[in-house]
Amino acid sequence: QVQLVESGGGLVQVGGSLRLSCAASGRTFSRDVMGWFRQAPGKEREFVAAMSRTGVWTVHADSVKGRFTISRDNVKNMVYLQMNSLKPEDTAVYYCAAGSAGSTTDAMYSYWGRGTQVTVSS
């Protein structure tokens, strides 16, 4: 069992930055693939970024590539999402997820946090 708790969301102006954090506890965090997903009102949940245990496999969605960066600290059991140059379309609830295989599909992730709201105002 893995417990995930996101933090760092909030209200930011267009062009601003936020850093989301996800604290993991439970089974061995370092073995898991960690991902970030988001869901805007009225829309389906979508993939944002994911990273394997060692970081050899790291993927960012095209919509955030060059602006967002996923990272992880296996000693602290933390995963981060640095978000720069934020746009109104980035407004969503952001979820941290843990899985056993690298994937951009949410169905492949077994554990989820409750999410943190990010709102970008224009």
C-alpha cells in the first residue's frame, strides 16, 4: 500500500510558477514509477509527466513540455512537479500517482493522492 499526499497548489497569475510536491509513504517508494496527472472541470483526467525509479524513463506531455519538470528524491520519498510559464489552460486539480510500470495511461497507476488545486488567473 502506498499513501500519497500532494501539496503546493494555489492561485497564480499567467506566466507565474508553482512547485507541487507529493509525499509518499507505505511500501518501498523507490521501486515505483511516479506520475502527475490533472483534471480540469468538465474534462477527463490527463497525463502530465512521469518518471521511473532512476529517472532513465522520464516523459512529459506535449502540452507542458519545456514548461513543467518532474523530479523525485528517493531518499525523502518525494516527487515534485516544477511548473513555469503557467497558462490559464493549466488550471486543474493535479494528482500524484504511483505505479509499477512506466506508462502515460492513468489505468496503469494503482495509487493516487487526493489532488491539489492549481488555478492560473489571466
